[in-house]
Amino acid sequence: MPLIVFLFCVLFAAALDATEIEQATQQNISAHIQKQSNLTFSNYENRIEQLSLKHNQDNLEMLAALNQFNEQNPTNNLNDLAYLLSYRCYLELVNNQQDAYQQTEQSLLALTISSASDPAISAATSFCKSWRYYFEKDAKQYDLYIEQSFNYALNAQTPVLKYWIAISFAMMAQDTGRHSAAIEAAKLAMTIANVNKDNYREATSRAIIAISEAELGFFDDALINNQWAIDWYKSVDQQNAILGLYQNRGFILNSQGNTAQAKAIYLDAIEQAKKLENQDAIHEIYSNLAAIAFTEGELALSNDYAKKTLQYAQQSDYQTLAAHAYSIMAINNVYLNQLDLAQEYFDKGNSYFEEYKMISLLADNYKSWSEAMASIENFEAAYKAQLRYKELSDKIFNTERESRMLRIKELYEVAQKDQEIEQLAFDNQRKNTEIENKSLQKRIWILSAVITLLAFIILSFFYRKLNTSNKKLTKHNTKLNEERFIDPLTEGLNRRFFEVQQRERMLNVPEVSFSLFALDIDHFKSLNDTYGHACGDQVLKQFCQRIRQSIRQQDNLIRMGGEEFLLVIENSKLEADAQLIKKLLTITNSEPITFELHRVSISVSIGAASNVNIYDETTLDFALELADQALYKAKQAGRNQGELLDLYQINLASVINNYDMIVSKTVTSRTQ
């Protein structure tokens, strides 16, 4: 009987206020749809897009069609107007109609003033300027205005324009080595594509994301995004796009270390490029095959590929490709002992990368040169090249960090304004509701009590199930979070762990001192060349096992890349660090590593910055640099030894360029 009474009360109260509840639900749905519509193409944008598809082979014809469309469909909507004018100025520049472009740019500037700097108009104005500088080949100004337009576009309500600006910014950021920013912008573009069910735009976005993910070391994610784009272009039989994506896949696999798979894909891609008579693609692939041949030790074949690439690049004035060819031939000629020719090619490649601000490629060039110089024991040149590589890497990181901070600041300010508007709307709605519903207050209280009781019963029923599910989910998420920091080959910690967790730990505990050990397996490249990469992988695994057995549980051995490792020791002293170096040297070459029929002996060189207090990013970078310098000194002295720097209470800024001022100690496995 009590249950019947209870249900009757619920139905009665619901009947009283069914109209009010339905109206509130519709308002919530409308608000949700309104919020999502920010990324939905407007009817005006869609109609221009249809024109673009119709005239996509003729820019002059498209410009005439766009101007006619504007005459027949004038609009005062600033968002649609921003898209129209930005598209028009691009077409005017493509068709070399400078006078018309000047008028369009002046119209945008006037709108910027009259519209109180509406973000869509501001974004379109900067986007148009960026295209002008693009056609004038002013890379610096182009980069500046693309970034500016992207920052404006984040707050704009014009999805098509926002998509193209985001894609343009992503490609610019990728070209200048700012891969995190490139991924962020391309993901915004992909979100717009998803909302509008636009597979073409999604494929374009994923292709860009894949390259930057590969550059940051997220190879599995990169391969997934690359394959998605390939599958879609196959479904619409776009052979040229598929060819480009196969080239990208070869790059990703080669960066991952899957040289054999990369080589096979490149060879298939060459055949496809020949069918399409795409000479640019053929010779771009030759440059990649040249790099692979160098890795495999086939210097003559590598030079042959690079010379074919260079010859074509010079004939077709393809300067970027020529720079890549020069870079490959420079390193080849170092190993062929043609040092004057190597230096000439190295300088030519660098000259182009510097002129067009290709910082990431320039950094890679210096890194390869440093390794080549070290291999012929020209340690002075190797060290100078390594310093230049670090300077460029820091520049890439700092530029990306600063631009990211600016974008986050703008997003934060927009979010604050949105919250203030939503709060004002909520307060106003609440006041109106109180005025309109005073006569219904008693029934509202009854309904509230009934709903509260019903909610309590339902929540109590599901609480245990939800609690159990949450525990399982938490456990699963914890496991996934741990796996993302594990190097799959050595099953130890990876570089991502250092950047995300270890760096944060070191910067947030100034009371704790750290010792940083830079470890590098001696002659590892020669070992790979002699016994193969499978043997090299086995050496890396065994080396990590031996080191982990020799350190404390709270100390971290991190694989920074290839055969390079960083060992982070907390609260250690100089004497203990010296003993640890001796121990590591001894255990590394204590017993040969067995691989198939071979017994391979290995040794390690160690550079250690002992007893450092980390106060900020600069202190940490200085400490890492000093550890690297010590490692170079250990290698230069003959390898299989350690160089230990006493940095207790040392001002690192005063010694970073004065290495000889530091008290150091050479440690070998026989040191007393």
C-alpha cells in the first residue's frame, strides 16, 4: 500500500509541472546545440565550398564565380564575410591581381575598425597578409601572420576559415620543428571535419598529425593516423595523395627503426610514382633511400641515390630537395674520407635550411655531422656541432613553449568571458523563474521532495556497481599510464618519462640534490654494422638489465634514444658516485653477451655531474649539458671510463662555458 501511494504522488506532481519540465529540457538541448554549432559549416560557407569543388581546376574561373556569388548573395554576417574576403584575397594573389588584392585588404582593415576587432575579421585580415608574404617568399613574415591569424581564429565563429587557418598554421609549425603546436592545430582542424562529417578534411588533418607524432616519437599513433588517411584516399581513388602518404609512412617506419619495412614501402612508392610520372616524388624517395643505404653502411649506393636526387633538384630548381641531398652526401663523404667535399656539401645544405628557417632540419643536420666527426675522432668539430645542435633544439623547444603559453592565455581569457556570460544568463533566468512561479512554489517543493527521494533510492541501488566499476577503471588507467613511460625494447623507462615525470620531480624538490650520469655504449654503431640490428637490440636489453641490477630501487635509468642513457641518482655524494661509476664500468664488460654464435664484449663511457641542486629549467639544462661534456671527455680519453664532475655548491652558469674550472676525476674499473 505505501508503494502505491508513493507512485501516485510522483505521477500527480509530474502532471502538475509537466509543462515546466518539458520547457526546461528543450532549453537545455537548445543551449547544447547552440554551443556545438560553433564548428558547424554555415549555409553560406557550404555554398561557397560547392563553388570551389565545381571550379577547383581553374583559380581565375573560381574568382569570377566567387565575385558573382557575392553580388547575388550580399551578407552583413561578419563570420561569412570574413570567409568570403579571405578566400577572395587568396585567389587574387594566385591570379596576380595586385590591385584587386589591395582593395580586398583595405576592406578587411576597415571592417576591423568598424567591427571593434571582431575575431573572425581579424583572423581573415592576418590570413590574407600571410598569403601575400607567402607569394613574396618572405618566410619570417608569413610565419608571423599565420600564427597571428590562428590566435584570432580560436575565438572566431567561422568554421571553414578556422579549419584552413588551423591547417596552415599546423604545416608552418611542422616545418619550423614545433610539432606539439602542429598537432594541437591539426586536431582542432580534425574536430571541425568530424563535426561536419568531412572525410577529406579529416584525412588531411590526420596526415599532418602523423608526421608530427613521428617527430615526437609517438610512432604507433602516427602509423594509425597515416593508415586512416591512406584508406580514405584509396576509397576515392586519389593516387597522388596515396603516393604522398606512402612516402610519409616510409618516413615514420624509418624513424621508428623499421628500416626494412621503410625500404620496401619506398621501393613500391617509386614504382607508383613512375606510373604517375611524378618526378618530384621519385627523387624525394631517392633521398630517403639514400639515408637508409647510409644507415645500412652502403655508402656507394647512398651516394648514388643522393647524386640522382641532387641532379634532378638542380634541373627543376627544387631547392629543398637539393639541400637534403647535400646533407646526405656530406655525411657519406666524411666516412669516405673526402673531408673537404663533405664540408662543402654540409655548408650548402645548412645555408638553405638557415635561409628558410627550417630549424628542425638544421638541427638534425648538425646532429648527424657531430656523430660523423666523432666517428673519425675529430672530437673538437663533433663537440662544436653538438653545441650547435643543442642550441637549435633549445630554440625549437622555447619557441613552441612560448607560443603555446600565448594560445593557452587567450583560451583562458575566452573561457572566463564565457563563464561570466553564462553566469549572468543563469542569474537572470533564476530571477525570472522566481517571479513567474511564486504561485507554484508549494507544488515545486512537493515535486522536489519526491524527486530527491526517488533519486536517493536510485543512487543507492547503483552505488555499489559504480564503485566497483570505478575501481576497475582506475586500476586499468593506472596500468595504461605506466605503460606509456616504458621503452618497449629494454622494458625500462623512456624519454617521455623524463620529459613528463622526472623533469617535474627534479624541478619541484630544490632541497634534494641529484647526480646525473650520461651513459653511452662504446662503438655501438660498429657493433650494429658487424652483427646486425638484432644483436644490437640484445646488447641494449642486457646492458639495461646489468645497470638496473647495480643501482638502488629509487634511482632511474632512462633510455634517451639509441644507445644513449641517463641515470638519475638522488641524494648522492661525490665519493659514492665515483664508486658507482667504477661498479657500472665493471659490470658492463664483466662478461660477453651471447647472441646466436657470437660472444660480444661491450663497454660504456660515462659522464657524471655529481651532487647538483636543481632550482629551475636553466639549472637543469646546464647540469645535463655538463654531464654531456664530461661524457665527451671520457670518450675522447679512450672510452671505457668515466669523467666525474664535482658540482657541489657550484654556480653552473659560471662554469657552463668554462669546463676546465670544474674539479673533475677520471674513473676506470681499476681506479682505487
